[in-house]
Amino acid sequence: MITRDDVQIVIGDRALRRAGLRAITIMQRRTLSGVGVDEQGNAYRFPPYSEKTFAMPAGGITGQARSRLKGRLHYFETKSGAKWVLVDGGYRALKMARYPQHGGIVNLSAEGRMLRSLAIVGIGQDGQVQIGFARQEEARKAYWNALRGRRFLGLTPDEQAEVAAIAAEGITFKL
């Protein structure tokens, strides 16, 4: 007679690693398209960049961005003598000038380091795959983005099913 305690379901580390890597790829691709996932697993577009005029230190604008923003920059000097600039069109205009290839969408990928830093940081005996960041600085960026309403770590139900199917390929039964 076989009882519940006599059967073990085992998912191999290789399948768990493949499932974890697929989860990372899904999160990276979705985020690059400007879509996050909320606490309930619903996909949503990231809130757009502000178009409200703002001030920043003049030295923070690269030469290439400066030339793309001509006519939208208004230089001034602070009481302490620091050179600052007002950027008409807001942070959206600045991001479009710095990274025109992104088309002005919020995709959390100015230089790409944060998303590239996503990695499998552990595989537990209990069948869990832990995904985190290879660099602490990138983990901090993810945290601050989440606080700004840009949550990207997580999977929608369809994405979960895709990852689960990969893990299921590695299931073996032990009697």
C-alpha cells in the first residue's frame, strides 16, 4: 500500500534554474516595453515622466543632450555662484534628449545596468528559486523605482504559468 508519505515529487535544480532564468527574461523584456506588474499580478503601464519644468545643475546635462534640448534650456546662477538650468518640458524632455532610442517611455533602463543585474541568487532545497540583484546599487535603484510606482519585480498569472511549465519539465517522482 502506498501512502502520501511514500511519494516524493522532486524538481531538479537544472529545471529550477531554467525556470528562474525565464522569469528574469520575462521581467526584463516586459520592463523594457514600459510595463510593470502590481501586487495582484496585473500588468500596467508605468506612469509617464513629468513634463513640468524643473531645475538641475547645468553640469548634469551632457553635450549631446544639451544640443538636443536647444531652446528648452534656460541657464541661471544661484546666489552661491553655482550654474543651474531650467528644463522646459520636464524630466520627459531630458530623458528623450539623453536616450532618444527609448522614445520617451518609462522603461527603467537608462544605461541598462539595473535590469542586467537581475540574477538567480539562490535555489533552495524546498524548490524555491530566489531572484535578486548581483549588485547592491542596482537593488537600491529597484527599491526606489518601486516607491515611485514603478514595480517590475513579479509575474502576471500568464507569466507564472509559463515559468511553472518550465519547472514542471524537471519533475520526477520517488516512491
